[in-house]
Amino acid sequence: MEEFTRILYVEDEPDIQTVAQIALESVGGFQVKVCSSGEEALENARDFNPQLLLLDVMMPGMDGPSTLTALKKIPELSNTPAIFMTAKVQPQEVAQLLTYGAIDVIAKPFDPMTLAETIRKIWHKNK
Amino acid sequence: MSYSHNDIKVRSEQVRLLYQAIPTSITASLIVACIFVFIFWQSSIPHQHLIAWLIIVFIVSLIRVFLCLRYRKKVIFNDTESLIYERNFIIGTTFSALTWGVIPVFLYPDDISYQVVIAFIVAGMSAGAVTALSYRLTAIYIFLTVSLLPLSLRFLTSDDYVLNAMGVMAAVFVVLLMMSAKRINKYTEQNIILVLNSDEREDELKANINALQSFHAITANTQLSLDEKIYELLILGLDTFKLDIGIISNINGDAYTIEYIHGPEGVPEPGSVFDFNESYCIHTYLSNAPTGFHHVSESEIATHPCYKAFKLEAYLGSPIFVNHERYGTLNFSSPNPRKNPFSEKEFVLIQLFAQWIGNEMARTTSELQLSQFKTTLDKTRDCVFMFDPDSLRFFYVNQGAMEQVGYSYQELLVMTPVDIEPEFTSEQFATMIEPLISGKESSLVYETIHRHKNGKNIPVDIFLQYVEPDNETPRFVALVRDMTDRKRIENMKNDFVSTVSHELRTPLTSIHGSIALITGGATGELPAAVMEMLNIAHKNTERLLLLVNDILDLQKIESGKLQFNFRYVDLCKFLEQSVKENEGFASENNVSLNMLCKHKGVVIYADQVRLMQVMNNLLSNAAKFSPEDGSIDVDCHYERNFIRISVTDYGEGVPKEFQKNLFEKFTQADSSDSKKLGGSGLGLSIAKSIVEKHAGSIGFSSTPGRGSTFFFDLPISAPKH
């Protein structure tokens, strides 16, 4: 089985980008492609060929769900699992987000020291 | 019988009767005169004497007939005229008597038998005159004296003793006739008085009936305003009492103010003020009853200042009472005296008028006060609904209330609060107001929605009171405030808080994440002192995040943005799970959790996730405040129509001064607690909001030093949703 290393991360907030990037790369040992918007993600996704899509929900322009919907239309990514990150963690909202095809929702603020481990668990559970 | 005031009327009537008898007596005297001449034609009396006498008799008769005709032509008599006619009658009678009186002087025959015939004829005429003339004694006395006395004297002066005896008899006859005339006169006079009295009574009765009919016509006329009615009544009084000036006065101390006045030109204007002591009304006040003076200058109050100032001769007044208090007087007066004193009926009538005026004034005043009160109530922006405690039907709603719910007054009169408050069933509403009826609560404040006739919902805040006024039936009074505007502002505020909180959360996430990476060692080793500082920063960013999350939670629940997912939940299983979830935290604090609930199979209708949040809050609070190695009891039991879930700790308890505001936002018993124990101070507020969304209520009981029991009650029946 291919080793789980490549994550495409879409987040508009630069500081959170930095924190998550460190958490995933330095702590978790992942290879992370950070995009600041849905549009940027669509441009880079195919080349990067991610094994997981990690998407912020609330973003200006294309938000998380519409970005995911667009990414899923790229044939190479149609089966790539996706995880949303959001501050909104009401059960109804989680249920709503899962209908867009995500495999899980991670609540913000996340613990950067355990984020990589959490994602890895979710990814493997989904396989 | 005292009808002295009727003397002149009686006399007029007597005169009328005298004149009425003239034709008969003239006819009789003419016949007798003719017979006399016929009989005496053969006597020693010269024929020319007899003819002359007969002519005189005819002339006197003619004069009397003429008098009689003149009298009969007159229809109405005043008193003086009546006296003149009486005098004329007596003159005529005297002449008539003279015609008989002169017989023994000028027509005296020598033959004794003829003399006796004269005696018969004159005596017969006199006897006949008694019936016709006894109405006035003067007339009959003169007639008898003039007609019979000469005859009596002639006989007495005769040499014949038989004639002397007849002269005495004639004199005695005169006296006897006079006595019977007097008796007849007395009887006829009494008769006349009786007739006059009954006429007078009939007139008075008619006048009274007329006055009462007019009074009724005035008071019952809906077209007239009170002022117009009062003026009509004054005019009626003047007509009825035959007086000239009608006044309604208001008396206040010494001030006599004319409120209404009707009279001839020159009377004072309404609003004029006089000295009460100088008005006749002071006598009305002294007697405190209808009082009258029909002829002041001849009465005991002839020196009254009012008489001196205004020369008012007649006065009739009655006190006016408004709401049992003396207001002033209704009085009528005139510069002309009245012939007769005021009658009992007139007193009754003026009293009736005064009572009516007093009642009308009282009613108008109270109506005015009531209408001012009602207008104010009608115009109040807050809506006022009043409803009956038994039927719950509205019996008063103000303008605002009608506008708020869009129903008309008539429509609302057959409706109850439940008809416009769709959040309640009749049973729920009855349960809610029960403490007010039983007196356990003095008022009730609740928020709900009112449904407009067009189906629109209006958020309202209701202040409900049970009012039991003295002598009136108890009622519910609801002051309802439209919360639409306040809700909108509240929503704006909530949106603002929610936006701000959300905006706060993003940078906090970064800070929190960065610090977590550093303290977690992801960026390499750091000196111990730096680590300590970063730990403080980390702990506080966590607190800040907790606070922001709680605020967002609370706003969501309160604004109704948070959807509740109601399901039927097995209460025991739910409580067991809550104990399991919190066991970890409890054991960290060295506290044990005891599940005591015995009621297996109780089902509640709840959002399990939200309700768990409540349990978590109560349990974590209990754990925080429990002593080392303490225990916490989780229990449930029935209370009337709801089930109570309780969490009991045996810690310090809630200090008295904080008990009142415990469920308010940002309340913690000790401000240092938040450092020591953590928590945002919003937990109980959130729990309260969640429980209320379950149609339940939250509460606690606490004994400082002994511990606390926090509980929430949930309805057993499923709430409406």
C-alpha cells in the first residue's frame, strides 16, 4: 500500500496555514501543498496529486464545500478522500458537511501536536 | 278647613249662583206682581197706583235682567269685577225688595182681608227669595229687611190686635228666615268650597302630571346634551312653579356660583359668584330639604339681605347632591310674590328635579373620568388584555391590543388567550395561571408569541396579573409588549456578538496553534523559563477560546439559530451515559459519581446531545466544587406533572449572595474561581437556555457548607413543537 504522505491543504488564513503546515510537516512528516483559496487549489491539485484534501470551510470566494465539489470533478481526484476543518461543529452542520463527500470534520481550534496523528487515523480508517 | 286663600273664589262662585237664580226669581216676582194687581183691582187701592207699581216692578225687573245679561256675557272674571257685580246685584235686589216693601206703605187697602193677603204675598215672596239669595247673606238680609220690615211695622202700629199679632209674627218670620238663610248660606258655601277644592286638586294633579310628563320628555330625550336638558328643566320648573328665574348653583364655602341660569333679560350670567350667606339658598341648606317662601316681604325672612338686594318675593329651592355630597342648589325665584304658599307636591317635584340633576352630574363626572381613563388605556402603546378567570374570555382589550392581533373588539370578546397564544394548549395555560389564582404568585412574566389574525407571529413579553378589586369580580390583566423591535435589536446584537466572537476565534486559533507547536517541542528545545511563560499563554488562550465558544453557543441557542433534534430518550440510559462520560473528569478530581435513579423506562422528549451538554456542565461543576474524595449523586424522581433530574454535591455550597444571579451570564461565585477552576461563567446560562428549549426549568437548592443540588425539570408530556 502506498504510504500516506501528500496532503493538499486549502486555508485562507496565512497564520493558520503556517501553524497547520508546521503541525503536518514538522510534527507529522507529511508533504503539504498549501493553497490560499479554492481557485489556487484547483490550479495545483492535479500536479500535486494529493492523497488527502484538507479544506477549510469558511473562505472568501469559493468556500470549502464548493472547492471540494470542483476538485471532485477532476478525474484523478474523484476518489481522493477529503476532510473539512471548521469552527462550526454542531452535529447538524457536521452531517451537512459530510453530504459533500468528506470523510470527516475536524474542529477548529485543532491541537497542532496531535493534528497529524488524528488525520492519519481518519485516513487509514477510511481505507 | 282653612281655605282662606280661597275666599275670593268662593265669593265669586256665590255671585255666580246669585246671578244664576235671577231669571227664576224675576219670573216669580212678575207673576206674583200680576196676580197681586189682579186681586187688588177690586180693592180700595186706586187703579193708577196699582198700574204705576206694576210698571215700577217691570222696570226693576228689566234692570235686573239687563244686569244678568251683562254678567252672563262676561266669561272671565277677575276678583274686583266679581265684587262690582255683587254690589250691582245687591242694589238690584234692594230695589226688587223695595217694590214689595212699598206695598204696605203706598198700596195698603182698608179691608183687613186684603191686608192679610198682602201679608201672605210679601211673606211668600220673602220665603221664596231665601233660596235664591242665601248665597250672599248681605243680599238676603237686605231683601228680607226691606221687603218685610215695613209690613211688620205697619201691622204693629195698627189698632187691631190681630194685626199687631201678625206684625209680631212677621218680625219673628224675618228672624226665622234669616236663620235659615244663614244655614243655607253655610251649606252652599261649604259645597262651593268642596267643589273648588276638588277642582283645585284636579288642576294640581293635572299640572303635576303635565310637569312629570314634560320632565320625562326632557330627561329621556337622547338628542339633548346634559346642558340642554338642564336648561329645558329650568324652563319647565319656571312654568310649573309659576316663577321667573331658575338657577343651578354650586356652593363652595361662602362662594355661591351660578352654574346655569334661565330668566328674563338682565339676570346674572352663568359663572357669576355671590355671597352664599346673602342668598335664600342658605335656608335651603339649613333645612337640607326643599324650602320655599311665597311672599318674602310678609315672611319671617323679610329682612334677608337677598330681599334687600334683589327684591325677590318668591323662592323655591332644593339642595343638589352629587355622589352623596352637597353640590349646590336648584332654585326658582321671582320678584312677584305667589298668592299661595308652595304645596307639598311642588316640594316633591323640585326635589325630584334636583335629584335628577345631581345624578346626571355624578354620572357625567364619573363618565368623564372613566372615559379619560379609558382613552388613556386605549391609547397606551402597550397592549392591555383583560380576561375572565373562569371562562378565560377577554372582556376588555385596548386599541393597541386589537391592532396587535388584528381582531375586532367583538371578535376578541369570544376569544381566550389560548386562541392568540399558539405556544400554549388550554391545559398548559391553565397550569401556568394556577399559581396566580391560588395567590401563590402575585404576577407572572413570560415571553411567547401572539398570532395575528393574518397568521403572522409577533414575539411578545407579557406581564400577567390577577386583580381582585373590592366589590368587583376578579380578573386577569395582561400587559403585552410587542417585542418585534426589541427582538430585532437583540438579533442585531446577537449577530454582532456572534460575528465578533467568530472573528476573535480565527486569530485565537493561530495563537493557540503556534503556542501549542512551540510548547509541544515542534520547534525545538526552549529554556525552562520561556516554557513556563508559554504554558501560561497556552492555558489562557484555551480559556479565551472556551469563552468565545460558549458565547457563540449561547447566542445560537438564544437566537434560535441552534436547531434542536428532539427524540424520545430513555432517561435512565441517558443518565448512565452522562455518568460514564464524566467519570474521567471526576476521577481527576478524586470524586466518585453515584447513579441513584430508580425509575427505569422513563422516556423524555429531548435533544440528547444538547441535554448531555447540560449534564456535563452540572456534573463538571459538581466535581469542581466537591471536596477531595467526595461523591456526587445523580438522581431522578417525579414531581407532579414533570420529572426532576438532580445532581447533588457535598461541597461548600453556593454562597447566599450569589444564589440570586447564578444563572445569569458571567457569574462565578468567586472571581478567583475562574482561575482556580476554569470555565467561562456561561455554563449555567447555556444549561438554562437548553433546558428552557425543552419546555423545562432549571434550579438549585444549596446549604452553604453542606453542598448543593442542581436540578432541571422536564415535562412528562411531549411539548408542542
